[in-house]
Amino acid sequence: MILFLISTLSYTQNELKFEVFKSIIKHEIENSDNALYLQCTKSKTYFDSQNFKQQISFDIQTEILQELEKNSLRSDDNFWKSKWLAAVKKKNESIKNKNCLTKKDVTKLFKRTKKRNSVLTISDPIFSDNNEYCIVSISYTMFSGSAYGNSYFLQKIHGIWKIKASYDNWLS
């Protein structure tokens, strides 16, 4: 019984992560003029509720922010499932690579093309305990030493993940 519950929870969490993965890619494609490459790396997501509250203009329950902060401690560096990229790639021609790129692949891409490219990296999503809210970070590597990114606060509304806020914008 316990193994069944663990596997069910794991499946649910993976489904949620895939939904967020698709939503973020869709958003980034819709808001970009460039085709993009997807990187396999899934970095840890950090969340500081005080920093977040200073950057957003709407109220959210303190309990939700505390849950996100607590759950961010379990976030880890990992890799996106390549079958997820394949599923998203089938539906969108704005994604240039058919296989997920490793960090080495990205370096080779820049050396080979000798030009700017949009390589998107999406972090490990973290969820509130009720799985209605999510934090995820993205970054774009344009060329070696040239990158930018931000974090998104998402809410699941009528079964669809919607970006409610963008914060922690950075540029290098």
C-alpha cells in the first residue's frame, strides 16, 4: 500500500512538472522572435519569500509563500526527460533541437555556429503543498558569457498553468 502511494505521488509530481515545462516553453516561444534550443539541465530553484514580496504587486497568502520556501529546499539539480522534449518538439517548429542539449552540446553549438543562439534552460519547478502555485526559473544563454533570465510565479487556473508574475530578472 505504501509503495502504491509513493509511486502515485511521484507520478503526480512528474505530471505537474511536465505541465509546467510545456507551459513555460509555450510562453517563451510566444514571447520570442527567435527559434530556441532546449538544454537538458534542470537547475535547483531557489525561493526567498521576502525577496518575492518586495518584487510583486499583488497579495498572496503567507502560508503559500512559506510552503514554496520550504519546498524549495527539496529542489535539486537534475535533467529533464528527453521524451518530454520530443513531445513538445512534435508540436512546435520553433524548437531547433530534437534532442535535449547538454552543457557540452551548448559549448559545441556556439563554437560551430560562431553566432548568438537562444538556449533555454528551465529550472526544477517547486510547488505549493496543494499544487496550485509554482515557482520556476528560466535562463537563456545567448553566447559564451552572455546570458539572462528571471523567475516566474505560476498559478493553476481551471487546470492550466498561468504566469502571474515575473521577478528576479538578471543579465550578464
